Amino acid sequence: SSKATPSKNATVKPDAKSSAKPSSSKKVTTSKATKKPSTSKATKKPVKKKKKKVKKTATPIPSPSPIWPPVRFTSNKGIYAKIPTGKELLGLISAKKGLAADVVKCESNACGAVIVAADYSCRWWEIKSTVSGSDLNDQNKKVLLGTLRTTYGPLSPKTYANILLISDEPLFLPQTIDPLTQLPAPAVPRVGIVVGNISATCHKSATEEKIPTNIYTPVKK
């Protein structure tokens, strides 16, 4: 197995511009004729020339092949990992219905994400990460809240997988009842809850465990 630890600050800004400007030109031929004066006058009606219709055609430009090896990914022995930006993550969610369903869980629980790929086939992937939050006594300090182990299925060579890391760590404090109205009080968010220290491992041999999974182990208090 091989491991890659992506950097938090890695971003990808694809920039591809292609343009085609078809041009067409027509030559206009003019001729001048001088008639000798005669004793009889004759009036000729102008003859209308029919304009030829020019059919415009467009040749589709094929999309460029994906760049390989991946750009701005953390790499290690042929495997690649990258933490997607918020914009990239939104694009991934809109493209895959399964991810959109999982994101609902992330509205109340701490989540992370990683994009992985490899030069060779991977029978399954193992993603390890940690969940941390701000110290109640010092907001500038981080404390470990738990560890998260995520598994993902097989992946072909030079193929990307977008993996959500879903923990059971709540993003909000336990709900309370307003003593005046006797109704549930507005949810209070916990400060500084993040998923980090992400490492991805590509396994070349099969496993008997159930895949995919997200197994969260909170720190004992």
C-alpha cells in the first residue's frame, strides 16, 4: 500500500481558453458600360441579382484530455491526494447525487473531503483523519476530539474519486429549552470544529471488511 498526505493550501485553477474566429470575404466585381447616344430613347429596368446563400458550418473542438499526473496534488509513490476547495466541493456535489445525500449529514456533523487518484489500480482506499475543536479555556488552542477512518471501494488507474469524510462529531451544542417560551432555543454552533490531518492509502490487496464506511472514534473524556 502507498500513502499520500494532501496539503490544506493546495488549490487548482484550471484555465483553458480556445476560440475560433471564422472569416469569409467576397469579391465584388463591377463593370462600367458606356452607350453611344441614339435618336431613340429606351429605359431599361434594373436587373436584380440573386444573392447566393452561404451555409455556415462549425467544426466541434474536442475537449482536451485530463492532465496526468494531476497538478497541485500531494503525491507519494504513484498515488495522489488533494483537499478540494469550497468551490470544487460544490461542483462535485452537484455532479453526483450520492454526495448530495451525504452532505445533508454534514449540516449537523463535522465533515471533510479529499480527492484521490493513482497510477495503478487500487482494490480499496483507506482515509485517516482527525477531528479537532477550540479549547474551551483558550480559543487559540486546538484539542483533539476524535479520529475518523473512512474506506472507499476500488478505483481504476488514472481515475479520480471524490470522498466525503463524515464524522459523528456534532457541530452544535446540545439543544436547550427556552424557560420563557418553553420552546427549543436556537441552535448554538461549536467554535472551531475541523477535520484535518488527512492521509490516503491505496490498498492493492482485497479486504473482507464492509466498504464504504465512516468510523468515528471520539476521544475519551
